[in-house]
Amino acid sequence: MGRLVRLEVENFKSYNGKQRIGPFGDNFVSVIGPNGAGKSNLMDALSFVLGVQSAALRSKQLNELIFRSGEMQASFASVEAVYEKDGVEMVFGRRVSAAGVSEYRLDGRTVSYAEYVRVWEGENVLIKARNFLVFQGDVEAMASKSPKELTRLFEQISGSEEYCEEYDRCKEQRDDVINYEKMQEKYRALKAEHYLWKLFHVEDSARKIGAILEAKDGELKEAQLTVQKAETIWKDAKKKQAKVEKDLLAIEKKVKTAEKQMTDEGPKSAQLTERHKFVSQRLAAATEVCQRAISDLAEQEGEAQAAELEATKVEEAAQRFEAQSLKQIAAADIKPGLIAEYNELRVVASERSAKEKLKLESLEHKIAPEMATKGQLEDKISELEGARGRLEVEEQAINKQHAQLSAQSEKLEGEIEGMQREIATFQANKLKMQQTQVEMTEKLRGIMARLLQAKVERQESEREIKLCTTIETLKRIFPGVHGRMIDLCRPTNRKYEAAVSVALGRNLDAIVIDQERTAIACIQYLREQRAGQATFIPLDTIQGGEKNIKSMLIDGCRPVMEVIRFDSMYDRAFRYACGSAAVCDSTQIAKSLCYERGVKVKAITLDGTVIHKSGLITGGVYGQPSHRWEEREVRSLKSERDSCLATLADISKSLKRTETEERNRAHLVELETRHRYLLDELEAQNRRLSSIQEELVHVEQELVRCRAQLATLVKSLAKYEKEMATWTVAVHGVEDEVFADFCGRIGFGNVREFETSRMSLFQEISEKRVQFATVAAKLQHQIQFLREQHSQTTGRLAEGKEKVTALQQELDGIEREQRNLMNLVEEKREKASAIKSELDQVKTKKRTEQAIVEEKRAVLTTAQQALTFVSKELTNQECDLDRLLGSRKVLLRTCKMEQVDLPMANSECSFADVDLEVDQSRDPIVFDYSSLPRQKRTASPLDAANERKYTEQLNAVQDEMDKLAPNLRALDKIDGAETRLKSTLEAFEKTKNDLKKAKEDFSLVKSKRFDRFNHAFKQISSNIDTIYKELTRSDLVPTGGSAFLSVENNEEPFSEGVRFHAMPPMKRFLDMDQLSGGERTVAALALLFAIHSYRPAPFFILDEIDAALDAANVHRVAAFIRARSLGGQVTNTSQLGSSPREIAVSPVQFLVISLKSSLYAKADSLVGIYRDPEENSSKVLTLRLSDYPE
């Protein structure tokens, strides 16, 4: 057995730097030192290198194991343990970085944790069970362990723990198998009672309905006779009514002719009304134009007179100004001598500047007419711009009116086109409706004849109507519902109807849907709405029957699939329903096919006789299945009849709408008249607009011409003014020279200042004269323009009066035509009134005949209702009986498929041997209902409460079975389809094998777990008493105490607790929790040493296990440790009733941390731990006590 040689730590907890601890040369090494020196950290270092997790090393994270002193912290920590075995050293190392990443090394190479642990376990060092290590407090924890915790410890030590998970799984499967088999038996019994209860009430209800059907046959025949008599009387009354209706149609035709004549006058009246309205509007517009012209004339006359009066006033003011000017000049204070000298000097200056002044006068003569021309041009431009503005305003107004009239015209054109299309459409529809009326009448006559042949008066049963309504509702709610099989197919010939009905059988009313989930949703809807039951065939999951049987048939036989027509998308549904059925022309052909040829098909003759695959023959068909196709045809005919009647009624209403047509025609004429008048008005507006535009063009041209002349004139005047400025400067030079002395004497700079100061009066007078002349010229131009406008307005007024006269004459003619037309319409109205009076008399006669017909119809209806009521009752009972027989067959087939064993009345016969394909009308199946509880037989038929109770019980058992073993439920895979029976039986056999294997697996795992646990328990139990005796032996009690282990469950000891009993010396046996602290510690040590003895590790590390012991017990523990460290022979006295025997024990290396001298004095070596305050680090000293004899 190996041992630890030394320990090398670096930066681990309180150990700074790299330090060597050891060598641990002896088998009993004691670690001593004061509190806080680092002894427990040495224990943690040993645990760390042996792979113990951080939670047991008094730290939350691995990086907390790295040495830290103040702010200084190492970057890693490592521990290496040198282990020696058979002279070969192995170095185990573990390192942790500051990031908390741990690394394991073995002989210098990095290895995984699993490999690291595996190597230690090869040396019996169990990391998980910690059979090599006892921390502080572990002794107390061992003493406080419950029986369950001890069992857990034993499983870890023995290795049986690895079978725990597999054991629990196999045990759970074994228990589920047993419980499932019990539940299955209970489920079968409950299901058999459920089906028996259903069969009892189904058969009881069928017997009662059979009795009712016999009583209803007589009532049905009597009701049919009553209906025939009432129908004959009603037909006679209908003939009389038809004659009166014929007379009524003739008179209505006369009324329509008269009304048409009156209506023909409608467009003329509308046309005259529209003409009257249009001419009135034009007359009002022309009158308004005349009034506006008169108003303009008065306004222009007033403006002209005002302008002439203003011109007279201006002339009188000019004369007054001239007289006043003379007075002002005379009153001016100017000295005569000064004036005379001025005049003389002016003459001299004029003579000296005569040439320059001549030039100036010449230029002034040229400028004067051009200035006048400039003023005239500016006035003309102003007048032209005014005229242009007026014309533009008038043009805008006319354009606006033109746009409005155009919009009205376009709107009228759209209305006219729409009305024309409507009238054309009405005519086309009328012709088409007349053709359709003829066709529908012929079609209705044929349908009524066919309905009479099919005895349509027989009403559908209430169940049939309800089923059809339900199917239509399902089609609306759930996409993918196609309809019943009977509605989706049709026999290729009527002779095959009975055979096809038998072939489809109970699937005749089955509903075809797209997907299975749609079927589930439909069933849920039917259940919630209490709408009855229905069978659904999902196209996505249904399995078709045999696809090719044609090659096996003989002449006169054909597959059922070939004698029916249906959409190809329903192929799978009809293959499923028809299977391998074939239609034979006769019974002889069917027998030859099945018996002589031995072909395994279901042969069906044209009359409904069936030869089954088993060879049995079923004769006849219950309930005349071919009648189902007749019912379908009748429903189709009635639907077509209703559609034809509705179409004919709509056509009659549409054909009677002549008033609408005539009103549309009159409205069309009115619209066309209005449109024609609008076009005339638009043409007049266009002419007026063209005239204004031409005038605008002329005005624009004049403006351009005048502005060009004005620009040329302005340039010429600028040139003249420049020349005048030059000559003026020359004249001013001469004047300054002549008047120099004169101006010096009078104190003026030049003569012009003198003239400005003294001669300004003359200048003002001259300017005033020019102003009067300018105003007079402008007034003359204004008067001339107003006279021209007055002349134009006078001409416009004359034209307007002529137009008003013409329009008034046209309006009078229209009014005369309207009066004549009204008289003609009144005459035709009186004629139509007389015809309508005759029509009212015929209508009264018609109502009388109609009342008689209705009375007879009511009698017929009452009789038909009575017949319908009886038929409904009879049909309902037949359907109920059919449904019950079908339900009975379905129940029996379900029981057969689910292998439910029903009790038979004949005890010698078993339900499993019954063939359901045999005709049961001759040899019915009779069941024994004595096992059914009496209250279940006396309850109402198929009571919902009982059904719900059975369902709840079955669901509860099924749920329990699902929870126990959902993967073992082979029987639940049976879905009622015969084609899946084989696969279901194979699954059932597989399930039985799985059940057997589950039991065997459990027994094997249990045996392995028990063997490991029991082996460890026996060895530990056999050693516990010996070890406890050694630890409690004394001089007073040389035999020591006693201890033993017991299990609470001998069959499965690992499933219950392990109890530890100890009897200290001179005391009775007590449980651990009843011992004192020291006694518990000794007992716990004994258990620890016993556990260690099962798979002894090569070394045993103990941390202050003597803390709670007195000196005597410490001495005994030290002696025990020393004895075990040396090995040798140990006496085993644990077997009761047997003599003590010697057992060889291998030496074990002990590393014990202790503070008690009585313990560490027994050690071979001491490892001292102390604290170095300078480095703030733990230090180590080693001492071999074996070198110092006692």
C-alpha cells in the first residue's frame, strides 16, 4: 500500500511562495501549531490536491485559495503531492489561476479531472465518498447522520450508487407494468358493461319501434285516399280560375294598348316643355340685354353732358385768368427805368445771341408739335388699355359661361348615352327574358310531369331535412366539407341503384371531408349543438380497398367503382366504401363467381342479394335502398322547380315595367332637346367670343403701334432737348457778358436770377395758360370717345329689341301646341278609364274564383299535412329503427375489434366465435344481460347521465393507464379498421415482450445493487464492533462497549435507512442522538474507521477529531491510530455466537491535526505550523520523534 511522501505548496491560502511540507516519512504524522497558524489550511491543501471541490475548502470560489497579503496577491496557487508506492513516486498536482480556472497535472503532464480521479480511485482514494479525509466537524456530522444519510454514505462507499438511477427507472417501469395490467383488466370489464348496457337499450328500443310501425301502416293508406279526393276537387276549381285569368289577360292587353298611346304623347309634351323652358330663358336673357343697353345709353349720355359742361367751365376759367393776369402785372412793383435798362440790355443780348436764339426757336418749333403728338399718343394708349381691360373682362365672362355650358353639354351627352344604353339594354333584356320565359315554361312543365310520376307529394322525413340542414351548416362553418356520399355520386344506370346502395351500405350517408382534424372539429360541433350523429370519411387518412379486382371477374360482373360516377378527387373515399364489391347481373352469375370460381369478392346482384366473401348469402334489402336515389332525384327536381318558378316570377315583374321604359324614352327626348338648345347657345357664345378676340387683337396691334411711335418720339425729344441745352448755355454766356454791370448794380449774380426773382410772375402766368390748354384738349377727346360709345350702344339696343320680338312670337307658338296636346291626352285618358272599369269587374270575378281555389287548396293542404304527418312518423320510426340496427351492428363490430368479451345467452357459445357477416334475421345473436345491474336496465334508454358516467370512468382509468405506461398501450392503437388488425396484434405482442423485459431488467439491476450494498454493509458491520471495543476498552471494562449496524429493509436495504446503535461501557444500547457528546464522538470515530476499513485508502487525514474527547478517550484514539499505522493482526469479535478470530490489517498512513499532547506524543513525526509575522505567512517545521526514543 502506498503513502504520501511530501507536499509542496505555492501561494496557497496562508502559505506565501513555494514551501515544502514533509517529508511524511512515517505512518503516524501529527500536525501541530497554535490557532490561526495555518493547520487547517494544510488540511485544505491536501484536500485541494486530492480533487475535493471548493465548497469543502472553506471558500466560495477557487481564486479565493490564492495567497493574499494586503494589496498584494499572487497570480496563482498550486499544490503538489508526492505519492510513493512500491518504491515508485507519482506527483499529483493541482493549480488554480486568478481567473478561478483549475488545472490537474499527473507526473508533470496536464490531465482531465476524470482521469485524475480515476488514478486516485485506483489507489482506493474515493474523492466523492472522501474515505481518506475527515474535516473539522465531520465527526460530529457523522454522529448526527440520520438512517437515510447513513444509507447514502454506504451506497457511496460500496459503489452501489451508480445503479441508483437505473434501479429507480427499472423499478418505476416494473411498478407501471403491474399497475397497468390491473388497470387494463378493470378497463376491459368496465367497457364490456358499457357496451352491454348500450346493446340492451338498443335492442329494447328496436322492439318497441317495430310494434309502432305495424300500427302506422293502416293510418297511412287512409290518409293517401283522402288526399286523392281533395286533389281532384282542387284541380276542377283551378280550371275555372284559369278561364277567368284568360279573360283578364285580354282586358289587361287593351289597358296596356291605351296606356301606350297615352305614353307615346309623353315625349312630345316633354319636348314642348323643354322648348318652352329654353325659349323663355333666351327671351329673359335678350330682355336683360336690352335693359342693360338702355341703362348704358343713359349713363353714357350723362357722362358726355358732364364732360361738355366741364369743358365750358374750363374755357370760362381761362378767360377769367387772363383778365386777372393783366391786373397782377400792373400791380407789380417794378421801376420803369430799371425795366427800360433791362429791355435795352435784353435787345443787345438778343442781337448778340440772335444766331443761338434762332437755333433755340427752331428747336422749340420742332418740339412743340412732337410734344402735342406725345400727349395724344399717351391718351390713346390709356384709352386702348381701358378698352382692352373691358374686352378681357367680357372675354373671361363669356369663357366662364362657355365652360359652364360645355360642362352641361358633356353631362347631357353622358346622360343621353347612358339612357340610350339603358333603353337598348332593356330591349335586349326584354327579348332575352321573353325567350327565357318560353324556355323556363317548357322546363317547368317537364319538371312538374316528372314530379307527378315520382309522387312528389310524399314529403321528406324530418331526419332527412335535419341532416341536409346540418350538412349545409357544416359546409359554411368548416372549409373542406364536401357532402354525403349519396350526394357526391350517381349510378351510371338506374338498374344499378339497389346494388350501389347495398355496396355503400352504412356509408351512404357518410360525409366526405378533406382532413381528419376537420372531422374532429365537426364531431365536436355536432356534440355541442346536439345535432345528432354522423360518420365522416377523411380523404387524407382513409385507406382505399382493393384497387384492381376487374381481372378476377367474369362476364356479367363489374366492379362497383365502374357503375358509379363521381369526381376523381373522391376516389379514395369510394374505394374505401366499395372495397372489393362487384355488381352481378343475376344471382346465377354471382354464385358462379363466388362458389365455382372461388373469387373472394363481395358479389351484389341487381336486386340487392349479397354473397359475402365468407360464402354467406343475404337476400333482399331492408328499406328499399333504391328509394334513396329517388329521394335525391326528387330533391333535385323540387329545387329546379322552385328555381324555375322564381325565375318566371322575376321575368313577369320585369316585363311589366313598361312605364319605366316609356318614362326613360320621354326623358331621353327631353335630354336631346335640352342638348340641342345648349349647342345653339354655345355656337352663339363662340361667335361673340370670336368677335371679342378679333377686337382684342386689333387693340393689341394698336397698342404696339402707339407704343412704338411713342418710344421713337421720346428718343427724338431727348435729342432735341440735348441740342437745346447746348444752345441755351451759349445764350446764357452772351447774357452774362451783356448784363454783367447791370447785375452788379442791382446785386444779382446773373440776369436769370433777376428774371426769376422779378420776372416770376410772367412765368407763372405762362404755365397757367399751358395747363388750361391741356385740360381743354383732354375734355374734347373724352367727349368724342363717349359719343362713339353712345352710337355703338344704340345699335346694340336695336338688335336686342328685334330678338325679343322674335322670341316672344316663338314662345306663343309653343304654348298653342302645348294646349292642343293636352286636349288630345285628356281624350285618350277617358278612353283608358273606361277599359280599366271593365278590368276591375273581371278582377273581382278572379278574386272570387281564387278564393274558391284557395278554400279547396286548404282542404287539400290539410289532407296532405295529415298524410305528411303520418308519413313523417312512419319515416322517423323507420329511420330510428335503421339507426338502432346500424348502431347495434357498429357496437358488435367495435366489441369484436376491441376484443371485448360479451356474455352470450347460450353459455356454450363465445362472442369471439360469432361471425357478424352472417344474416342475423334468421339466427339472431342473443346476449345474456343478467350481469347488467338492475338499475341500468330499468333506467331510461341510453340515459345521458349513465353514458357520461361510463365515459368518465373509462377516461379516468384510461388516464391512469396513460400516466403509467403510455408507450405500452398497444391495444389503444386499434382504430377500428380491419386493415390495421395485423399491425396492431404485432404491436401487442411487442408490448408483452416489453413488459417481460422490464421485469427482468429490474430484477437484474436490483440484484447488482443489492450485492454491492450488502457486501459493503456486511464488512463494515463486522468491523464496527471490534473498532468500537478498541476505542472504549479500559481497565474497569476490559471488553469495552458494543456497537452494531442494522437495516430497516432487509429486502431492499438501500431503499430505507441504516441505523447505528452503540452501547458504551456499563450502559445499555442507545441510539446516537441519546448519547453524550464524547460518546457520540467515539461512536462516530468507530464508524469512520470501520468505513475506512472497507476500502482502505493508503492514507487517512484527520483534522482535530479529538476536540470533544477527554484525555482518556484521546489516549485510546491515539493508541488505535498508532496500532493501525503499524498494521498486524486484529481480533474480530463482531460475530455473535462465534469465537474471536484474528484478521490481518495492512498499515495505513495517518496525518492527524491535533492540539492535544496526549495524541501527538504518540506520533512518529511532527509537522509544526507557525506564523511568520514579517512575511505574514505560514511556515513549516518537521521533526521525527522516532529518532528520539522515549
